[in-house]
Amino acid sequence: MSKPERFTRDELAWEPWIEPAAESELTPRQTESLVQPARARNPYFRLLADDPDILEARTRADLDIFHADGGLPRAERELAAAATSRLNGCVFCASVHARFAAHFAKRPEDVDRLLEEGIDADLGDERWNAIAAASAALARTPIAFGESDVRRLRAAGLAEDEIVDLIHSAGFFNWANRLMLTLGEPTTT
């Protein structure tokens, strides 16, 4: 396996720098903390299972943010995660969430522009451009995200609950990228 040479929507693997427990060695509490048993196949989640309470809280937050009803459409939650991951240099997370954004929005060309050109790329309309810009502002310096960002999102048509969902999506991935980037690296499959 080798490192990916660029940001991509391709499916990637992830290699930890610390050896996680084998799937067969997980304790019942560790397995429970995965919330979704299929996550045991992923070395990242097996590594995080070393602290099952934190993993369970992390996974439930992830599911609540990305699978909640109402608010920001799923495609745009995924776009926020992809834009944050692109800015932070997390090739693995960017690939996963760009794939979801392209799938749910049916806009693969716009998502590919984000991956190829970065968060300042023209993503085809002001709504997506504003989402990418707000996600980047939150990732760069969360406290710098402010009133002008919110005004731009409102002007692009986002309702209050959608703005809150965007903040949750980008904020969660700003943290998640940093965790993943310190524990391992993406590889091609």
C-alpha cells in the first residue's frame, strides 16, 4: 500500500501508527462502545476502543450530527465535513465525506473541485460556497467565526437550524481530523 498522492473521492484505507486490538480481542464493553458492530472492522475505531466511554460518546455525537432529521440536508452536512477535512489536510476524512456529499447532492463535479482546488474553489452556487467558507473559518480559528459568516450563510438561504447543523458538522470534523491525523495515515487500497 502507498500514500494517496492527492485528495480524492476514492475509497482509502487507514493505517494506525499504534497497533489496535484485533477485532476478536475486543471486550464486550469495547464492542458496545462502537455503537455499530461493523465499526470493529475499522482499525481507527478499534484503536479508539481503548477508551470505550469516550469512543461511545464520540460515535453517538457523530451519528446525531450527520443523521438527524430536519435542518441542513445530509449532502450539505457532508460538504461541511469535506471542506473542513480538505482545509485540515485530512485526506482520509475528506475522501469519505466528499463521497457522501457527491452521492447525496448528485454534484460530483462540484465536490471534485473542492478536493482539487481547495476551499476557495467555486462550488457552483453561493449556498455551497458559503458553507465551504464557513466550515473553513471554523476550522482555521473557531473564535474568528462570527457575525459576517452567519450573515453570508443567511443571505445564501440557510435557516437558523441549518446554520447550527453546519457548525456542528464542521466543528466535529475539525476535532476528528486532528485526532485521526495524530494516530495514523491514509493509504491506497
